[in-house]
Amino acid sequence: MKKILIVDDAIFMRLTIKKMLENSNYEVVGEAANGVIGVELYKQLQPDIVTMDITMPEMTGIEALKAIKAINPKAMVVMLTALGQEGMVKEAIISGAKNYLVKPFTEERLLQVLDKLG
């Protein structure tokens, strides 16, 4: 079972993703409300995959992505973005994100993206 860390400042989004993953081959091992906590939890939990919101307080998702990739260049991070943030998505992909999802997304789409990561 793959371990997942969810990083999103919206508790509703964290709960939604967790619920989507409950009946799948993924185990949510941690949740973070911002990038600073996300990076710390990444170090502690060493999850297989991270879902990362782009827009968050204290440390953006892109800054957290870069910090995680500095810890583990092979880290698998999927960015979550609102409509209209295409420029930020490009920066995230260049910075090492494996994929991205535009909010709102379906459970089917989330699982499709995560399953492709192996």
C-alpha cells in the first residue's frame, strides 16, 4: 500500500482527498496545512507520494516542492491547482512535480494520476 502525505491549507480539501483514497491502494500517513509543516512531515514520514496545493500561507506549494526535491530528488509530488494558475503549474513541473490536478477533480481522476506514478 502506497503512503500519501496531503498538503493543503483547506481542511475541506484534505478531508476530500483522504476520503477519495480510503477505498484504494493508498494510505494517508499525514496531513499538513502549509508547506513548512509539509516539508517537516515529509522528512519524518517519508511518504511514497505527496499531494501539494500550490497556493498556501507561510510556504507556497512550489517552495515546498523544491525543498522536498532537495531532500529526495526522486520524491513523487502531484500539484493541486485552481483554475487559471497555468504559469505556476509550469514552474512546478520544471521544479520536479510529477503531475498536477486542477481543482475540482474527481476521485477517478485523482486515482488515475496517482496510479500512473507506480
